[in-house]
Amino acid sequence: MGHAVDHAFFSGDASLIIRGETLDFDEITRSLNVEPARCLRKGGKVSVGGKKVSKDFWMYRVKMRGNDPVGSLMQLLKELEPNIGYIHHLSDSGYDVCLRMYYQSELGQIYFEMPNELQALIAKFKVRLEFSILSWGGAV
């Protein structure tokens, strides 16, 4: 009989999110050299709950592999690091730029560590880091 962790469901992702008035989606995509997972204009509806966004919204996402939530964040930052100057430019220009880590698990207790290398890389981006964690509270 295996341990509950071996059979638990995990999912998650890490994202770069940019919000602002009249975002130039094509310029952002070209400058960051990645394809967005989602772009919405002000007033557009998000897929969950149908809520309308109050500003233009551009998001790039890296899906989590296995049950390592910080691995997707590290991959996201490594992919974006060559264009960190453009991210600083957007943030300095008044756009709302953030990193978000989303993690979902069936386990009641969630634990992960952020290695020093990852913390240093996050700091280089000079934007806030958001966490969204959902636990089903011991469903396994």
C-alpha cells in the first residue's frame, strides 16, 4: 500500500501578469519573445466566474510538472530573464506587473521551499510575487 502523497493530485503554474490601460499585446509578446496564455481587453470576461477585467490583461504561463511548484517559477524566470530590462521598463512606466505562483493539491498540508538561487532571481525582476494556493484538505 502506497503513501497518500504518491496518489495525490497536484497541479499549478507560474505566470507573469501585466495589467494596464491600452496594453500593446503585440509589442509585449514580441519584446518578451514568448506566446501569451491569455490576453483580455478591459471589460473582457475571465473564464472562471465570468468576472469582467478592469484593465487590459496579458499573461504568460508555465505549467507545473509533477508536484514541484517552485520548478515552474524557476523555469518562467529563466525564460524571461533575457528580457528583464523590458519588464523593468513596463513596471517603471506604471503598468501593474507581477509574478504569480498557483498551486493546487488534494493534501491538507502543503509544503515547499524556495532555494536561495530562486529568491535571488525573483529579486532581480523587481516586481511583486503573488501566491494562490488551493488545498482540498486531505481528500486522499
